[in-house]
Amino acid sequence: MATINLKNLWITAASSALILILFLTLTKPWPLQSNPQSDVACNPQARVPARIQTGRESNDTSFYDDNTTTYTIDEPVIDWDQKRTLWFKLHPTFSSSENRLLVVTGSQPSPCPSRLGDHFLLRFFKNKVDYCRIHGCSVFYNNALLHPRMRSDWAMMPVVRAAMVAHPQVEWLLWVDADVIFTDMDFEIDFNKYEAHNVVVHGWPDLTLGLVLIRNCEWSMELLDVWAGLGPKMSNNRKWGEILESSFKEMIYVENNGGCRNDIVGRGLEELGGKVAELERRVAALRRRHAEAVGKGYAAERERCAEEGGWRRPFVTDFSVCGRCSEERDDVAGFCSAGMERALNFADNQVLRNYGFVHPDLGNASLVPLSSRYLKRAHFDYFI
């Protein structure tokens, strides 16, 4: 009679059980499960309800079913505040109390006659996209309603008016001229400051920049309707301008957060860069590398320290006097182009740092890695 080896029998049984478990695991159609601690679902179907909820359209009628509500500037929208309030009730996913911002910009549909014009327009738009991404707002770029020889203040009106109807969920719209650059990527708009106002014009009493913040409300729509009728060809437009200024003074706010071309083409940006470098040498926390998603805390601290020092970076820089896409001029080819290049690189360095790169100097659009080896070079003192 053969002797049974219990040890070998146990090993054989255990191996067989393990093979069976593996077979069942690989062949059974187990449902995909998402990690409850993660906001990324493994099952694609799990994302569908959230997407439908955000974009769900109620069966009840809204102003979109009203044929009298148009997107054009020549047809006024009646009772816009009431219609917008009803829209929020039909779309509870959105809250009317949130200060959602939509940045609106654009350029002419035809190619720029200047040799470098379209190249700069692309970089100007990239600058706006970077700012919107950092601050969590949307951007709408339009080139269907603009004309190269149309003044920007009249070019903006049909675009902003259409965007108001298309985006009732946003509380504010920020019109930015195509030739305006965000030169302080940290700047956070304080909407509480403008609670009693519907329009914020950036600039000075005698000079405005290509930047207008306008509330999505019935008053603003009526203003755009009146404004559209005060074109530069009207003989009494100056008279109506005085009437508007005196009548709407309490609703319009003039904010000084920017600069003009002449302020930055000289040594202005280098001086600001030097102040930023000095600030970061003094405050160790500001030198710490961090993800772009958590940059707001660092930006607030940088802003606080700068205000204590009595200086600040301009929120925007306006190059509207250059007229790059209107005509060829010697100052456009030289003076303005150099200023645009430096302003764009100045703003871009604020973005690139979180990605480990930097421009060698403000006049050079190429990239180099941001590391201690490069930072030892003198002209990188502006960006550390």
C-alpha cells in the first residue's frame, strides 16, 4: 500500500484552488468600480449623469422660445432681468449669486496686412487664454463682427450683446481689445468692489483702455442699445456723451489698473521685474515651486507684499495706438513690435515658471529650463 504524502497533497490542493480563483477572476465580467476617494470615475457611464445635469434643458418655455428675443444690437430685449431670473429657476445647476466671468475678445476676419500682425494676434490671444485658465473663467473669441477700421468701442457692442443672450449664466462680461495684454497674471478682479455698479471702465478720466467690465443685466443692455446709436459719424455724439456721463455716473466706475504702450516700452518692465525678484529674495515662501492649480495663495501674498512696498504690476497693457492691423507704419514695425514682444514675454514668464521654463530675456521669445544653473546668470534676476 502506497504511503500518502500529506505535505504534497496540501500543496497540490492549494495550487488547484489558486488556479480556480484566478480563472474565475479573469473570466467573470466584474463591474468597473470607481474609487470613492477620487473624482475620476473608471466607468465612462458614471460621468454621463453629471454632464446631462449641467446641460439639461427644461421642457418649460424660456426667453429662447420667444421670437422677439434676438442676439442683434438693433432689437432691444424687453424685461431681460425677469427673463434671466426665470432661466435660473429652470436651470438650478447654476446659481445667480455667483460672479461668473466671461472674457470676450476678437479680431478682424481678414488677414492682418502687417507682416507680423497675425503672429502677434495669436500670442495676444494665448495671453488671454492663459489668464482665463489661471482664474477659472471662460473666453469667447470672435472675428465675425469686427472690422479692421472699426473703433473698438463700437466693435465690442454687438459681440458683448450677443454673448449676454448666449450666456445668461454669467454675471459679468469682460471685453478685452485684441491689442491688450494681461501683464499681471495674478490679478484677481474684486467683484465686491463693483457691487453698486454695472459698468467698469479701466483707465483714467481722460484716457480709457481697451478693457470694459459690464454686468449681464437689463440696464447694461439698454446702455448698449443707446451707445450703438451714438456712432462717430453722428453730429451730436459729443452732446449725447455728456448726457450719458452725467446721467449714468452712479452706475459707471472708472478703475485705474492698467498702463499704456509708452509706460512699458522703456525700462518699465525691467524695473518691475527687478522689484519682483527683490521681493522673492526677501520672502522665501514666494520662491517655492508650486503647481499652477494652487497658485492663488502665492499670488495673494505677492500682491500684499507689493502693496506694502508701494508698487504693483499693471493689470493690462494697451497697444491700441499702434494700429498694427490697420496700416503699415515705421513705428509699428520697430517701436511697437519691440514693446509687444517684451510685454508678452513679461506676462509669459509668470505662466512659464510653473512649467519649469523661462524666456532668456524680455526681447527673446525662446525658452530655457528654469533651474539653478540658469538662474545664476545675471539677466535671469528678473524672473527668479
